[in-house]
Amino acid sequence: MAKTNHLAMILTIGITVFLIGYALESFRVGTSLLRDYFQISTELLPLVLTFSIFAITWLVFKRKANNKSPFLPDVFAKEAGTEESTGYVDNQSLFLGLAFFIIGLIDLYHILSYPFMPDFITPNSLEKSQVFWGVARIVTAVLFLASAYVHNDTFQVLQKKPVLIASVAVISFSSIALFAGINPELFPMLTSPDGGPSREKMLLLITTSMALLYTGYLYTIRIHETGNKILICLLYGFVLTAFSDLIYLFLEYPGHLMKAAGLYFFYMGMFKTSIDMPYETMVEAGEKRIHEAQERYRNLFDSANDAIILTDPDNTVTSWNKSAERIFGWTETEILGKKFLPMSFDQKLQPDSEQIIRNAISGGTVTGIETILKRKDGKEIDVGMTLSPLRDTNQEVIGLSGIFRDITEKKQAQEQIENSLKEKEVLLREIHHRVKNNMQIISSLLKLQSGYIKDNKYIDMYKDSQNRITTMSLIHEKLYQSKDLSRIDLGGYIKELVEGLFISYNINPGKITMNINVDSVSMGINSAIPCGLIINELISNSLKYAFPDGRPGEIRISLRSTGNSNFELIVGDNGVGLPIDMDLKNTESWGMRMVAILIENQLHGKFTINRDRRTEYHIIFKEVK
């Protein structure tokens, strides 16, 4: 059906053009000069079309070589993609364009060689004009036939412009030389003595017409293979040009007009191939990219876990994703075109919400805001909110982008953690309080029990045990009173511990003075208890043995941090000193042996004893985690 339609279309066009030309031929009137100018006019139209086709293909191929889109600003070509936009500007197009340039040039020489035109190089004559006319017919048929075999998937070497130019030139001159070699008298014999067509002219035009029709057949095959409907215009051009060659056997004006009609279809085909199709392809590619970008944006927009809401400067919702529908309850249809924040903010927070919106519209990004919003069903939810201004290409604020995250569960979890911490704090305080009370009860029981003992040796043992229990009890008391239930301030603890020992051993502070130098040091209970017991034993030992017979003196305590949870503890006195051969690990004193055990086994530290002018215990240890 399609072939029948095209055949009917070609026949209709051919018959119509022929009748118009025949009418012009029939009404050849006026002076010889007028007829000559009319002859030139009918031949100028094909000439203009010929050079126009060449100009289009040349410019388009040049811009394709430079990766630019034909006849369009580079910015548009860049948007759509250069290769896609120039996909049909191939070597076949330029080959045809160069062919039309050669044909047009020969036709121009033909026109300039008419007898009524000024002499062109050599004296003008009808025979000279007929020679160029015949050459044009031969070159046209051969180049058009060659174009059917020149396309991107046949001769890759012809992709380069210099090769194409050389190919067209070689084919043109070779065809002329071939015909001239076969019949050297061909061109001079194109016109018979009586002015009618010669046998040679008839043979030439029939041959070129058959070549053009065969070219049309090859292009028909190409159309079926590629589906490129624009080649149909070229097919029309080949058939009408073949008709024009046949008509030239009998009439000139119809032949000129038929040739112009064929060139018009060539022009339309090359224009569509070189300009329309790349432009349409570029537009389609741009629309496809825009559609793909919109789809990607929409997929990201709708698949986000957070609610994403876009509004205009008046706070009217313009975009609403799936998560916004899930979090707030309104569907996109229900919310678009309405003001979102005022209808969802709690009334108590309304002034704050308006200020937040003003800050964002003024150009600032509002982040880290936690507030309360209302769902469609009236339920209040905690949300984390970020507002950012939307800007156009001129950096003018055209709306707001809001990202909302439902943090209701997070808030509930935080409240549970805070409540658990409070309960834990209360529980720990109660534990420390009860442990302290129980230790004080044990200490009181030991004190009561020691009242029934007469032997001073056992009384001292009870007192030492009582002091040790008090030392540990004091730790729990300090922790109970501390804001941080896991760590204790050693400065206040040591001072209170020493004061208790002075009272326990009934020491006159006026005779034995204390020099306490403790940095701002805090420790956990695992280090504080053994450290306190060590200080208790060493101070107790100094109070009992270093100052006999009421001898005055000084006791010194120093505790400082040396970095990386390491500590240095120094306890010393200027009393009578220790025996030279005393070894803390092997001494008979249980208290001093306990000091060595606590240092090495509990604190994993080291100690040395300085016996020079005063007795000093140097202890280095790391806090136990």
C-alpha cells in the first residue's frame, strides 16, 4: 500500500510539473532576448537549489567534525548530547553535497556558455553549452549511483572530508574520461544539424535515466533496511531527475522544471537529514534526559525515609513525598496547594514556627530543630526538622525545602534511658548508703566488743580493723554524696580520712602536723578503696610508731596524676624511721604486708621506700578500670 501511494505521488508530481512546463513551452512568445532570459530563469532555480544543498551538508559536516550541533547554539547541543544530535550527518550526506557542488558548477558553466551570454574563457556557442550540459548529465548519474554505496557501515575510510572530496573529484573526472574515451565524438554530436536530439543524445539520456532509476531502487532497499523514511525524499529526487533527462529528449522547459522539482526533493531530504532530524533527535534526547532526570528525582524523592516537603515562598505545598504521607497522614492530593506548617504546628509553637520559616526564606538554612507537629488525626509527634531555601538560576529564593524525620520513638527511647539512669542513680545511692551504714554498724560493734578486752595488743588489733572498715565506709559515703556515683574526689576523701585517724589514735594536731598535697584527682571505686586502705595503713603506722614519747613531727601525703590514668602516691614522715632490714613483703606486721599486697595485686603498681632523712613510700600505679 505504501509503494502504491509513493508511486501515485511521484506520478502526480511528475505529471503536474510536466504540464506546467509544457504550457510554458507552448507559449514561447516575445523577442529572442526575452526568450533567452526566460531560458536562463528556468535554469537558475535548479542551480540555486544545487548550491544550497552543498552549503547545508558542508556546514553540517564541519560542525559535526568539531562536535557541534548544526545551526544551533552550542549550549543547546551540549544539553542534548552532540553525538545524538548529529547522528544523521554522515559521509553519505557530504558525498551527495559535494556531488551537487560539482553538478552545480558544471551547470553554471553550461549557462555561461550560451551564445547570448558574454564569452566565457573561449568563445561561446551552442555546441560548447551542450558539452557542459552533457557532462553534467553523466556526472550526475555516476555520482548519484556511487552515493548509494557510500554510508557509515560500508566505507569507514570515507568518514574524513579530504577523502570524500578526492573521491567525488576522481569519480567525476573518471566518468567524463570514460564516456569520452568510448565515443570521442559524443559531446559534439549531442545536437543534430536540424536542432533536434541526436542519436548520441538519446542514448546518453536513456543511459543516465536508467542509472538514476537504478539508484532509486538501491535507495529503496536502503529504506527497507534502515527504516529511515527521510530517504524517501531522495528517492523522489532520483526518479524526478530521471524523468527530467527523458523529457529533455523532446522539451526543454518541462525538463528544466522537472529537474528543479527533483532538486527540491533533494533539498528537502538533505535539509531533513542534516538539520531537521538532528534537531528533532536533539530535542527528543533532551526530553528523554529531562524525563529520566525527573524519574530519578521522583524515585529518590518518594523512596526517602524522611518526609520531604517543598513549598513556595507563601508556605503553600508544591511537592509531598510518600514518607510525608506516612508520617503526617495527608495524601499528596489532600495537601498540595495548602499551607502545611501552620496547620501542623502545635498552636503553642506557632510563633516559633513562623520565625523559623522567616529565617529560611531570608536565605539561611535551619538545621537541628526538634519540635512537635500534629498529624492529620490530631496525634502529636516529635520531629527533627531541616529547612533550606530553594533558589532559581538568579539565586532568588523561590520556596523552601523541608526535611522532617519522625523522632517520636527516639524521644521515647531517650526518656526511657533517662528514667533508667535516674533509677540506677537512686539505686546506687541507696546501695552506697546502706553499705556505709552496715560498715558503720560493724565498726560500732567492734568498738563495743573492744571495751570488754583488757589486753592492749588485742585492743589495737580491734582499732586497726575498725579504722580499715571506716576507710572503706568513707568511700561509700563520698560516693553517696557525689554527683558522679562512679568516681570519688580523692582530695576531700584523704583529708577526712586523716582527720578520722587522728581522732581514732587520739593525736594532738599541735604536735604532729599534716601536709596534704593532692591534685584534683578522681578515681573509680576499684582504685579508690585499695588506695584509701594503703593510706590508712601507712598513716596509722606513722601515728603509732614514728613519733614515740610525744615527739613532734610531720606527716606528708602527696597524690598527683602523671597522665594516661597513671598516678604517683607519696606518704612519708620525719619520725624515727623504719628498721634497715625491714621488708614489707615479709614483715610480721599484717598491716604493712597488706600494703604490699594491695599495691601489687590490686593496683598492679610498684613501690619503693626512701630511708634517707625521712621515711617515704613512693607508689606508682595505674587506675583500675
